[in-house]
Amino acid sequence: MILAVLRLAAAIVLAFAAGKLVSKIKLPAILGWLIAGMILGPHALQLLNQSVLDMKWYQTSNHILECAVGLMIGTEIIWKNIKRSGNQIIVTTIAESLVTFAVVTLTFGAIFYFISIPLYLAAIMGSIALATAPAPSLSIVREFHTNGPVTKTLIPLAAIDDIIGVVIFFTIISVVSAQVSASAMPIYMIVLTPVLPVIIGAVIGIPAGFLFKKTASANLCLLELCAFILLASICGFLFNTYILPEPVLNFMLIGMAFSAAFSNIIPEEQLQVIMKKFNPILGFALIAVILNLGAPLDYHLIMGAGIFTAIYILSRAVGKYSGAYLGARLSHAPDVIRKYLGFTLLPHSGVSLVFTGIAVAALEGPAPDSAKIIQGTIAAAAVINEIIAVVLAQKAFKWAGEIPDGAECDSAA
């Protein structure tokens, strides 16, 4: 175990250095972290080999860090600020999710119909495609200090998008499983999977908020915050291990709900002080989480990517952009949101790989050929899409005029 911990520590240091190098050419540091993950992972140099990635302590620590990263989103979900946007965020989120699902499902449905591949695969691909991985875009927000309509829409949208994605994916998987293997995910699981993380986070976040409010010392608040993050993670582990039939809880969503709860209780000035103290921990957590997203990605898949992978990437991008544009138009959002929000929603890998693993596990027994199509298509797409998506997300913030003058230079320093 000591050797594995040293391997992880070395990988984090190397990823941090890669991020700095990438920043020198005015690209987001996250791109360096992702590439470092691929190079140091089990498919290349194997510093983070498969045995390390499979270790219980590694997976546990990564879930705790995911919970911490959720604070990037939750602390921005201040109800009084969101109310000013009215229904804009809700309408935009629902539109971009459902349009993405529809575009990818219909595209593959038409293709699979003519080549005699089961049509349920199209619906599974559509349900995987609608999910957005919030960490990459939000790391760009943090690195370049972006600010403006696109940034303010993206942050709460990321939280709602995760919930919609989980509901649709598990509903589709349950229906498909019932058709191909005579077993379906129980209805209560479809409901609990997106709702339970929110409940766990809120139940722990509310008393945390009142405790923070009474704590005068910023350093003591930081210690309390870390303790509550650990408590929220432990609750997630208990449900995953002993109550749910399989571990499906989203720990980043737990962190989002936890931090959203206490952020709406304490004064905004105190919240800023606490998060300033927490920033070094958040930075470390972000590098470790992104490194973990990159490690399972096999760069060899870029060369072997087939036509399904290309279609998946393109149809998902069309769905995300057109859905965001439609939602922004229906909700009368500013032009800058209509034009550029869709580009910030392209990152996908972390959520897509989790959903793919669950879909493959459900299909590999009764429909192994279908499982191989999903695994091959999404795995290759995760590698190619993520590199392109990170660059486009940064460009979108720049085109929207939300990267302050000098921020790119500061990030490269």
C-alpha cells in the first residue's frame, strides 16, 4: 500500500507539472492533467497501474475528493441569485438534456435500423450522451476567473443536468434490462439514485451551515468544513455498501447539495472567507479527480476509433449546442448564452465512463455483442471528445468575453 500511495503522489506531482506546461501555451491546465492521466495510467507508463486504480483505499479517497470538488458548484447555487434568472436555467437545462438525448437516439436509431442492430442500443447511447461532466468546464472557470452570463448559467445548470442525466439513464437501463434479461432495476432505485445524494448532502449541510454561522474563526470553520465533507462521504459509502444493491451514488452531487445547503444559510461574506481558506484543498482535489478521469482512458483508441465513435461525438455535440441554444431562446436568455453555452457542456468523460460501465454490466450476459458496441464506441469517444471539449470550453468563455484581461497570462505564470 505504501508503494501505491507513493505512485499516486508522484502522479499528482507530474500532473500538476503538466498542467503548468500546458498553461504556458494559454490552454487550460486541466488538459495537462487529463493527458498526464492517460500517459501515467494503465494503458501507457503504468505509474497508476490497474492494481492501484482497483484498490479500495484509492477509490474511497477519490470519492471523498469528488465530494470536495462538488463545492465548486454548490457554493455558487445561492437561491436569491438564482431567483433573478427566473425559469431561464431550468428551461435551458431541460432543453439541452432532452434535445441531446433525442438527437443521439434518433441518429443511431436510424443507423441501427438499416444494419439490424437492436434499437434499444440507440436509446442507451442517447441516455449516456446527455450527461455532462461538470468538473472540466468548472476547472476552467476557476483557473481563468471567468465571470458573466455564461458562467453564471453554467454553474447551477451543471447540478440540475446531473440529476436529469441520472434519472433518464437509469430509467432507460431498467426498461432495456427488463427486455433483454427479464430483470429490471427496481423503481425505487431509479428514484433514489438522483434524489438520495441530494438528501444526504442537504441533511448534513443544514446543521453545518448553522454551526459555521456561530464559528468566528476562519481556521476553525475550515476544520469543521473538512469534517463535514468526510461525514457526507461516509454516509454515501454506507448507502452504497450496505443499503443499495449496487454502488451508484454520485459523490460530487452529494458535495453539491451539501455546500448549496450551508451556502444559503451563512452570510456571503463568510462564505467567501471559508472558500478562500478551502481553495488549496479544492485545487488538490480537482487535480486528483481529473487525473483519475484520465487514467482509464486508452489513447490507443484514438487510432482505432470507428465510424460509430465519430457519429457519437458529432451527434452529441450537435445535441448539446442546439439544445442549449433552443433552451436559451425559449427562456429569452441573452445572445451570449445562446451562442456559447453549448460549447461549455461538451466535456463528458467521467460520467460517460460510469454510465458505460453500468450499461455493459447489464448487457454483457444477455447481449454481449451489444455490450461490445457500447463499450468500444463510448470508450474511444471519451478520449477524443475530452481533449477537444476542454479546448472548446475555454474558447467559448473567451468568445463570450468572460475571461478577464490578463487571466490567461496569470494562469500560465
